[in-house]
Amino acid sequence: MNFYRAFTNWIFGGLSRYIGYQATGPTTYDNNTSPPVGFDSAMQLSAVWACVKLLAETVASLPFRVYRITPAGREIATDHPLHELFSGMVNRYQTRIEFFESVILNLVMTGNAYCAIERSGGRVVSLLPLMSAQMQVRQLADGTVVYEYTDEGATRVYASESIWHLKLMGNGVVGLSVLDYQRDTLNIAKGAERSTGKVYANGGKPSGVLMIDRVLTPEQRDMVRQNFNGLTEGDAQRLFVLEAGAKYESVSLSPQDIELLSSRGFQIEEICRWYGVPSVMVNHTAGTTWGSGIQTIIEGFYKLTLRPILEKTELSADIHLVRRSERGTIQCEFDFDALLRSDLKARMDAYAVAINNGVMKPSEARNLEGLPPADGADQLMVQGAMVPITAAGQTLAQPKSKPRSFQIKRDNDGNAVITPTE
């Protein structure tokens, strides 16, 4: 059985769940000469930095709400320990925004994010992010998962109840590392960066050979190299005079010949594809301009990239941070509508629709905008022209009035007095 597990791990890599340490990256690479790319090296690529920064800061900017579900509906549980935790310092070092930046940074780079849970009397009082690169996940023979964290040469073992583990798609125990799987893509991008650096360091001069029509001694070759190395190196702008039939011929491709600029642009799109970020959102505007179509791209990014991350985090918090006795009555959720805060027109349109259809009170909309209460605003309203669908296009029948009769009488003075009869 152990041989079988080892074999499946070799075949499937991180997709195999087996006894022992779990793999987060591939066990084989198509290009075995491609060197590993570490976190620091990857983050030196502007496209990687921009994608990770966009995801981490966008998620971290959303309010994290803790709701209590009651028969009357859902309300913010202001007295719950998790609400107090995410309203202040999540740990001794980080606010809520700084905390989620660290968590999402680890999650999108390595496919896993780990936080040490500190409890007091059963309530969570602190969440401290642990660096994913220093964590190893091991599954025991009975299926129990333990976490081994190495810091400054010492290893500490955590039980699964003491770790809040967020993971991307994987084998169920660990997520697959984006950093490990995009090794070839990152190496190509870094190769283009190095080539560009060399071109500019040499003043844009390609390497070449200096051809002379006679045999030189070793001393003469060294002298020629010293006198004419500026042809291929450095930024010297002096004029070189080649004598005695000497000719210079380039042997390396120019940046134009290897299409260096277009290659670098394509690598930006490749990196963005790994993170699910539209390239225009990291200021790569080749073929795209900021206009009306960008709004559709951004909405797609919100729905297809951000929403899955938020859903994973919310559900994981409900399971691992909320006490078992409170499950079903306490719910954690990001306020996704906060992304509209920068769009005043979209907010006002949404409020108008909600108020006109009796979904939201005007006082609730004013409260969300930070405005003071107003008289008569704390009640649901609806458009008065609404009629049942069965009566659409019809004139409502009006009740017919009964004909009235009158009688004429004369008073004592002989004057006529007209009075209606029942």
C-alpha cells in the first residue's frame, strides 16, 4: 500500500492525497532545465507583483461582517467575539486590512494560507498568519491532519483545530501552489527581463566578431580585445577606426529580431492568466483602452475571480472559527457591495430601485451613506401606480350610484322646500 501511495504521488503530484507530507506542486516538469523560482524572485516581476497586490488589497478592503440569523431576519452580531476581533486588531501586529492582505498574499501565491488560532474560553481572540513556505502538512494513518511549522530552526506541530487553513483547488488536504506550477512561465519572463537588462547595460550593442585578414599573436588578440571591446560592451560613444581590412560583424540577434517587446507583453498576459486577472487591470493596455468596455471586464473579474476567493474564505470561517454550537445562527460574510463605494451613480441607482420596490427603507440607505436620520424615512415604500397583473390594461369598474328622488313640501309660509328621499 505504501508503494502504491508513493507511485500515485509521483504520477499525480499534488492531486494525490496520501499518508505523509502533502505535495503542493508538480513532481515532474516538462522542462527539467527550468530552475525553481522562489517567492522573492517571482515578486520582482512587475506583472506578478501587480496581480497579487490587486487581489490582496481588493479582498482586504471589503468589510468582514459577522451576522446573527434570527426568526425576524439577519442582523450584525455586534456582541459576538468574531465581530469584536475583526473590528479591531486581529492579532498583536495587524488590523483587519493588514491581516487579510497577508492571508490572500499567501493564498494566491502558494495555494494555501495558514493562521494560528488563539482561543480563550472557547472564543477566538487572535489569528496570526503563518508563512506558507515554512509550513508542511502531514496526514497521519488515521486520516488526522497535522501542521509542522519551521521558524528559526525550530519546528512546532499544530493540531488541525489550532490552524485556520484556507486553500485553493487541490487534493482536499492542501491547495496547489500557483508559484510552483508557473515555474516555466516565470523563467521565460525573467529571461526576457535579463535580456533587456543586458541590452541596455551594453548601450544596445549586439555581440559580434572582429575579422582581420591576418593571423595574430596571443598578445595582439588581447590588445585588439582591449581596444575594441566598446563595439559590443558599455556605453562608449566614441568613433572606432578599423584598419588593415578589419571588419566587424554582429553575431547576436537584435531586440527587434527576437521581438523582445512583444515577447515581454505576451508574458504579462500569461502571468495574468495564472491569477485570473484581466491584463488591462494591471495597466497592460495593449489592444485595450479604458472605456465603456472596461466596466464589463471589471464585473467579470469580480464575479469569476474575486467571488470564489470570498466564498471559500466565508465558508471556511463559518466552519473553523464559529463555535459548533453557533453554526447555523452565526454567519461570516464579506460586504461585496462595498466595491460600489467609489461609484456614486451606481449606488444611488441601486438605492432608488430598492426603495421604490419596498426592499429598503430610506433611513437604511441614508445610514449606509453616513447621513443623519430624516423624518418619515423609517418605513417601507412602494410605487403607488402598481396594480395586480390580472388587472393590467383594464379600467377598474366604479360602483354605480343609486338614483335619488326628491319631494317638494311647503312650509307654513307657503314656500316650497325640496328635500331628498331615502
